[in-house]
Amino acid sequence: MLTLTGVRIRPSDKVQYFDANGISLVLGERVIVETWDGEQEGTVVIAPDQALHSDLRGPLAKVLRKALPG
């Protein structure tokens, strides 16, 4: 089942939605996601348990992994 999470690549960017891919995520956590520009690091701004419903259509890119600290 698809689990949505909202990620912001840069602080001024709009929120992009990704499939959490079975990864347990919390607000503020840094993650690596697949974008049109390749892999990028972003911040979780909408945790998977906060996204209850969506009208998004089509396949979503996935969160690849949590980012390493530092």
C-alpha cells in the first residue's frame, strides 16, 4: 500500500509528495529521494501518518533511504 510523505528539498521549495516506501519517517528527518534531477536530499515536512487522503494521480517517486547525519 502506498504511504504518502511530504518532502521539501530546499526551505523555499514547494512540498513534493513521495511514496515512503515502507520506511519509518518522522517530521524533520532528512531523506534521499529520486527526482527528475536525480537523487536529492530533502526534509520530511509531512510525516506518513499525517497524510490521510490524497487526490494525487499516477505513480509517485519513492523515498530511497534516510540521509546520513552530518
